[in-house]
Amino acid sequence: MSNTNQQTEIINISEHQSPASLAQTITALKTRYMGAHTALYEALRDIYAAYHVYILNATQAEREKNRAVLDQKCKDNDIGTNDQTTDLHKLVKLVVTVSPQLTSGYVHVFSVARELQKTPDEFPGWLKDAGGIETVRKKFLTDGKLNPNYESGSKREKNRLDKIASARNALQATCCTIGAPVFAGASLDPVDKPTECIAIAVRNPDGSIGIKGFISSKSLIDSAYLEHATEQNRKAMPAACAKSAATVGHNVGHTPAQSPAEDLATIADRLIAD
């Protein structure tokens, strides 16, 4: 089957007609998506090139003439501007008319590329290597410098994943196994390998535990592990404080704290007394 026929049948999907096989449909859709993605980057490159030719690299006289054209075109198309609207922003507003948010995003990317001295020919490859439009918007400020909030966000995400992994490792052993017959009639999908899930459980006064249901959401499972790690750290805090107090007390030649009540404040009093 030719690519033309594949694309025709893909279009027919929206018309509720029978398409080609699913495998052929996936291949054709992927080809069209990648083509559209490439076309977008090329269109952005051309906008960036136009900015270089008509504004950035133009003579002062040409630049003023082209600014007048931008202003008139914005007026003709009822595109709002003010004294703070840059030439680049006006150009993008005139080309990208879908939404102000999209326009601002593209202007941000173009500004970063300009500050990093990327040429129009380098632009598509740089944008791809940098992670794409959204990543560039988050990672860089418009002056081309790295966004400190992006770096701290990455560190927070790494810490979160590390805590989840640590909790998973600590809970590798199964505390108990309940036979399948106990859940006869429960709405449980079959699995072909051990699969994590969250149980909605009830602890009874007699020590027994009732299971009300199961949740298989990965995000909730990760959240449960994260909460477990946080809870374990919280429980370890008093012991860590007591240990620190004992160490300080030992270093100044006094008997270490014997209870949580005799904590760092008590040690501080001793140091002041000395």
C-alpha cells in the first residue's frame, strides 16, 4: 500500500470509515506527526530568519522602515501593542495568531536563541538538542541564562525519586501473603507477574485487617512510598536529635542527655555555664 493510500485512509478515520490495518495506521500517523513536527521547526526557523534579516541585521534606516511596516500591519489586523512590545514580538504576533500564550512562548525561545547567538540555520538543531520548545522556555531566561528555578526543580524531582526508590528498597520483603480464595468475587483484574497496588484497608480493634478495595495508579503508589519515606524520617528525628545532643555533651566533658527532655537546650545551658 502506498503512503498516499495510507494517508487517505487515515483521513477517512474521522469520517467513521474502515481504515487500513492498525499497524499501517500507526506507521502513517507517525510519519505525518514527524513531518508536522519538522515543518513546525522549519517554520520557526524562517520566522527567526526574518527577524534577523529585517530587524536584527538591518541598517538603522531599514530597521526604522520595517518597524513602521510592523506597526501598520498590527494596526490593520487589530493586534494590540504598546511601547513595551518588541519588534520580535510584533513579528511573531503577526504570524502566530492562535493564542497570546503560544506567541509568548515562541518569542521566549527566539529571545534565548538570539542571546546564545544561534543563527537561523542552527536554530532547528539547537532547539531539538535543547529538548524542544517547552524545555527551553522552562530552562532558560530570556537573556539566555539558565533559570535557577528550573535547576532547583530538577533537584527536587531527583530527591523525590531517590526517596521513592529508598522506600521501595526498604520494603522489598513481603510482610504477609493472603491467599487468592480470600478475595473470591472481588473485582481484581488478572496479572501475569507480581504487580504493585494500593489497598484501602481497615484496621479492626481485634487486630484483623479488612480490605475494602485496591488502586493500581502508579502515581498514587509512588506517593505512598514517598509518604512512607517521609514518615520514617519523621520518626528518626528524635533519635537523631538525642544522638547529636549526646555527642555535644560528650565533647564538652559532661554526661550525655539521658532522655528527649534533656535535649539540645539542656546541652546549650551547660555550655553557657562553662
